[in-house]
Amino acid sequence: MSGLQKITSSHRSRQALIYVRQSTLLQTRENTESTARQYGLADRARELGWAPCDIEVVDADLGVSGRFSGMRAGFQQLVSRVCLGKVGAVFGLEVSRLARSSAEFGRLLEFARLTDTLLIDGDGVYDLGISTTAWCWA
């Protein structure tokens, strides 16, 4: 099944969240291309069929270190909204880097699986309800 076939009307009827982050203020200032690419994921969501009013950028973690996960309000907001079933897809440059720890990432994956939320990056569309074996990294 190709990535595009995994996106259903049920996913498109819920929000697409674009998660934008940089770990430090210095990175935010110096890596403007990366930040622009992250914001550009909203265009990708539109291309994949989400209505502009259903696309939201979560950028509260720009310049916030991942060292203290409790301080990352944007990520906490994203996970909360996934848990509520309000999100059809979460977009990031690399979904494996959405979270800053394996524990955080594992929780996000489990919540995405339970709520039928897709994870989408430049490499593909990931439906955790189909198979979780692809999510094992060394």
C-alpha cells in the first residue's frame, strides 16, 4: 500500500498538526532553512488533501532544549491532542525526531496507533495500526 492510500477521509476530517522545533535559539537563528522547511510542511498537508482551516502549526518549542522534556509545551500539546482523537496526522521533517527521548516517542507512537493518527514525513506516511515493526530503531 502506498503512502497516499493510507490517508483516508477520516484522517482528513481531523486536524493536521505540523510540529516545528529547533533545540536552541542559536539553531533557530542560524538554521533558517530547516525552520522554513518545517513550516513548509503545511503546504504538504494541503497537497495531501487537508483543508487550510484544519492545518495547524505547533511551534511553541522553537529554541527550547529537549533536555528537559517537561518544558516542551508544544510537544505536550501535540500528544494531548492526539490522545483526544482530534488529529488525523502529525507532520515533521523526520518523525523519528519528533520526540527527544525513546520513552516520549514510544508514548506518541502508541497514542497514534490507538487513535488512528498518521505520522508523515519526507520519507513516507506511517499508519501505526498497520504495523509497528518498522518503528524499531537500534
